[in-house]
Amino acid sequence: MKSKNHIEAEIVKTSHLPQSKSYLKIIDIPYLLENTNTSITVDVVKTIIMNNHIFNNITIALRPRVIKIFSKLDMAIIWLDIWDIQIRSKAKELINRYFNIGSYIAIIREANIGPEGS
């Protein structure tokens, strides 16, 4: 029979902080990849996120969305929903951070919710 302290220790080991989603948008992204006529895709976005150290310990909650800003402008916004704890510490670490995508400098901003109201 397990003691009360042993059971409490097991509960502490397996408990998790409550999670929620945080909504971010990455701006100043070129819609067309450098030196190509190919538009940026979700797979490219995932690769960028996986290979950039500022996204360490970040788990994507939904598939990122890439939206072209204007039909005549070669810029896009990437909507990114991440799993976060309720005090939003992971999102706060990313908001207003800059990182490179090729020769472009992208900026992470806070978003109230994704583009479809997800």
C-alpha cells in the first residue's frame, strides 16, 4: 500500500499547468520567396519556426496561416497560434522580437485572435 506522501509526490510529478492558446502574427514577411516566383507556404513557415532559436519550447496549436496583405504588394502576414500557460509567458517572450527570413527582418506581434476567428 502506498503512503499518502508517495501518492502526493506522484500527483505532483504528473500535474501540468493549465494551458491556453496565445495568438501571434508575424509581419514584414515577403509573400514570394527570395529570388523565386514561389509563394511562402505553411511548410516553409514550419521550417522557419523549427530552425529559429527564438521559437524553442514553442508548440504550435493550429496550422499556421499565411495571408497575402494586398494583391499588389509582395508582403504577407503569418498567423500563429501557440500553446501557452495561462499567464501567457511564452507569448510574452516572443512579442516584439525580430528575426531574419532571408534578407528580410520579420517582427512578431500580439494578435487578439486568428484571421478566421479560430
